Amino acid sequence: MKVNHITFSEILEVWATELWPGRSSPIEPHSAISFGHFPFEYNMKFMQEPPTFFGVFEATNLVGVNSGHGTIDGYRSRGLYVHPLYRGLGIGKKLLLATIDQAREEGKSYVWSMPRRSSIDVYESVGFVKVSDWFGTETAEANCFALRDL
């Protein structure tokens, strides 16, 4: 399965129904959250960076997604999701590698993300390192900051 560039409207459907169902705040193409700060700090300059959206299809079904956007010298990987029937096939890894490649193309020096506890293994498999404690809740949905130098 190949990673493709997709649109915000394509990824939005998956994010809204699968990754963040019931979310109260609007889902935007990118985020102003700054790396390493919890409680969160925001930098509205990030909203000027063009986002890139990635998807993996099985026939016409979108089974995996991720996105990325610049954050000054870094690049944020955001919204990784693989449909449960397709997990364990390397799709998450391919999506993260595509995001890392995009960060390199844009001349960034590192990639960062806020993976859930339930997905930290796939991030570590492509070189991310957990650099914070878990925050949010004490469940599989808890997040941390993870970093990968380029």
C-alpha cells in the first residue's frame, strides 16, 4: 500500500469520525500548539505554515491518515490514524516516514508529535523518542511529546 497526498476534506472525515469523535472544538488543518509545553502554549505563526495531508487507500477505502505542518524550525506530525482492521501492516510506519520526508523537504531540523500511549510503539519504530511524561488522562488515550531529529 502506497502513501498518497490527500486533501483536508478527505482527512477531516476520518479525524472527525474515527480519531477525534465527539470533539467539541473545531478540527482545523493545523494546530498552534507549541512543542514541549503542557499546559499548552500556542504560537499563531504556525497557522501560516502550509499543511500536508497523507493517506493510504485499500481500493477506494481510506484506511490510514496523517498530516504535518511546519512549526518554525520543526515540523509537527499530527493526526495519525489507521483503521483497526489494517493495524499491524506497517501503514502507520509508512505514514510517519512520509511525514518525516516532507519535513526534510521543507528544511526542518526535527519532527515532533503528541502520540497517544496506545501508539507510541509505531513512533519509536521510526526513530521518535518520548521526551515528556504522559499527560491528559491515565489511559491509552494519554499523550506525550515525542521528538525525532533529522
